[in-house]
Amino acid sequence: MDLSSVDHLPVFENWLSLVQVNGDHYAGFPTASCSVDGHQVAGLFRGFVNRNAVGMVLDVGCGPQPVPVYATEINDDGRLLGLDPIDAQHPFAFRQGIAEKIPWPDAMFDTVIIATSLDHFVDPVKALKEVQRVLVPGGTLLVWVGLIDDSAEYDPMKPTDPVDEFHLFHHSRQQFEQLFEETGFGCMESIDQGESAFYKFRVAEVNIQDPAPPDGPKPRLVVGVPWDSPMIWADTFASIADLEHPEGYDVRFVMGRGWCPARRHEDLCERAVLLGADLILILGADQIYERDLLVRLIGRWEDGHEIVCALVPTRGYVANQAMRPFQPVAWRFKSQNGTADIKHFHSLLENPDMIEVIDRDGGEMQRINFIGSGVLMFQMDHLLALERPWFKETIKPKDYTRIANMDCTFVWRLQTEAFADVWCDTTIMVKHIHPMQIDDTYQHRFKDFSEKGVCGDKNLVPQPIEEYQPLET
């Protein structure tokens, strides 16, 4: 175990003796660990971890238990690695070591966990800088910490006696939060658990900012793609990489990660918050964009349209809607002034008679009520006006299938909770990969279409382009 980063500190000898004490205690009383099954708070932290941990995960201070109970699912997925000064046998990749010198390369982990181990570090500031080093840009740090009011300030550069049998120091809530703020972590969520708390932190995507121009900082547009696969459509990536940046705007790009669409969208927005975005643009990871997309969207926003989106050709067909297969769709209430009727609206599936699909011929900018998140730009203050979570999955209780409405629900909440108007720029053309590029012509290329299908129906086969003739309406 490499202790060279801390063996010169005045507190080192006391810390080293506590490591031995803790190791002996766990060996004699294994159930005393906070990471064992049956520990009430550990069970709660397990849910917190499962909801927030993405990608490869490092548990700093994983302890001597074979698998910490809060990391059971992550270990089962093969995504867990561990580090601890107490040597032990684990079914996951483990190294004996300390947080102040993490033996892994830069940007290796998407998530780091520190569970009741922060007050066992020698130098918390140095340890958190190491955590930043091994996290990917925008990575997640999940912390379970015990908090004790009136705790004395701890300085590893000053001789310090242990505060109790097992700890060199404790943190008060104020000391703890100040420590993370000063080391460059942004707090995204905290949950009080009485004498302890759970925290979710993020590392800034970019640690060094360009100096602001003399007339003030540029508005920041964060463009995000909700996608967690190691593979992405090459044409989509090339399309996004080639986007023209609007003059006078600081444009940043992020990926939203997570186990489901709602979580990926939530993660994307969390990263945008940490980057200090003024505007957030969500783009689908399976679409092709025109090069001037950003410039046109910003132009519409500068003209006074609060939320701007664009039509994206649908995959297949949406049941119970008056639409053609592959038609680009957005919906609005049939009566924009029908407030009394809107109160009785439940969903697109339950109340299809209350809404209508817009048509490009209806105007370049059309106010709408429902659309997906294929191209969706909104202001940061709109997002922060909503209660968390911003995106929610809907699951049918009878068969546990997912209803694909989390983005349309988000758009509706922007109107009802943030009181913003949503506008669709019908002049913007987007192609959907399926795996062919779906454009506006597909909605007309089904002369013999008569049966209502579902999204992805393999029976929907378009005519060859040379035989294409638009349907008469």
C-alpha cells in the first residue's frame, strides 16, 4: 500500500494506528460495519446508489465486507471496483490503498462512492482532488456521511488526537458542505437521514473557463444528447459535430447517462445546471441535423419564442392519431381557448379526440402543447421552476410495460408549472435513423396503408423512392 502522499503529515501516526484498530474491530465484529445487510440506513443508501450510479463505479473505502450491501446490484452488473486501506477478499476488482493516492488512471470512473469513510481519510482535500482526477468530466460522486454538530475544525497539517475510538475527526454539516464547495464539487441533491445524510455531487465538465469578454459573459447554450450506450450512430455524431455555433454564444456539449430514458434526460439537465447553462437543447441520438440548426433555434428564441422545438419524423405509427406512418408529429389542443376541456385531459392515449396533429402548412412558427424531445430547447429558469424529478417514467401496473410519454409530459409541465409557451419551428428538417434516414416523404409513401399499426411495425414497408407519388388529400 503506497502511503507516500500522507506519511509526512503530523497526523499520520495517529491515523495509521486507527486503521489497525478499525481492522481488528471489523474482524472481531463483522456486523458492526455500516455496509452489512440489515443496516437500515445502508438499505436506504442502496436505493440512492441504484438511482444515481451510472457506468463504472469505484467505492472508495469499501470496507472488509465481501460486497457492501449498498453496491449489491452494481457488483452483480460487473461495474464495481473497490479501494480500502484494510485488505480483504472481494468478488470485484479490489486494491488496497488510500483515497489520497487512488491507484487508477485519470477519468476512469463515471461514479465514485464514499460511504461513511470520509471521516477515515487522512487528508480529505487531497482525497477529493484524487476523486476528481479519476472521475470522467461531469462524473458523479455519491456520499453517505455522518454529521456531528460542533465538530472541531480538522487540519491534517496540525497534530491531532483522535476524537473517539475509531475516528481522527468528524464533520459538522457546515464544514462538510464547505469542504466540497471549496474542492470544486457542485451539490445536485441531498437527503437528510437524521445524524447522517446522502449527497450527490458533480464535477464541473470544464474546470478552466475562458475569460469573459469585456462586455460580460456570453450566454451559455448546453447541447445534450441523452444516450448511455458505448456506441452511437456515426452519422448522428458527424451531424452534431458539424453544427454551426451561433455567434455570441458559448456552446457546450454533454451526454446524458442512466438506466432509462427519463434518467438519461435528468442526468443531461443536471450536467447543464452544473455548467451554468442559460439555455438547454436536447437532441436525439439517432437523428440527422441541418448544419444551421443551432443558429436557427437561437434566432427564434431571440425573437421572443420561449421554448423552441422542431418536428421529427415518427418511427412507424402512433396509435389512435390521425396521422400517416413516419409523419413528423407535434400535437395541440383542438381549441387553444378550451380551458374547461383541458382540465379533463388525461393523456394522448386516453383523450385522442381532444388533440390534433399540426401540419407544416399551418405556419412557420406554431404554438403546440405536446412533442417529443428530439429537438427541444428551453431556458434554465424554466427547468428550475419544475419540481424534481424533471422527467418521470410511466409504467403500466398490469403488465409492467413502459409508456413512452416522459418527454411529452415534460413539455406539458413546462407549460403548466413554468408557465412558458412552446413553439414549433416547422421549417427545420430533421431525419430520423431507423436505420434508414426517415424524411418528410415517408408519410406519403404508403398508398395501401389501411390498418393502424404501432411504432416499429415491420409490416410498414415504404415504396421505392423512384415509385413515390404523394397521396392526394
